[in-house]
Amino acid sequence: MRTGGEIDINHAKASAAMTVFLLLLLLLFLVVASAVGLTADSRDSADWKPTDDGRRWTSRTC
């Protein structure tokens, strides 16, 4: 009697293989997009301000 909780081993293998395939396809897409120049670094200079004991350094104009 089937209760619905069983997983066919071939179905589980196919599902795992498809997951790995899609992950590799995504990584390949990102590599190609980067090589073509479609990606960009969205960080600006605010991300690289110096810190003083872990606190963001602020310039004092006075």
C-alpha cells in the first residue's frame, strides 16, 4: 500500500542531477556575462571608507 511518502530512487537521482545541471548552467551564464562585460561592480567609494577601531571614519571639516 502506498502512502505517498515514498520516493522512487530513480526520480531522486534525476532530481539531484537536474539541480546540479541548473546550478552549473547558472554559473556558466554568470561567467559568460562577466567575460562579455555585462556585469558591473555596484560598490562605490562609500564602501571603502577607512575605519577607526571598527567605526566608520568621518572627516571633520571644522
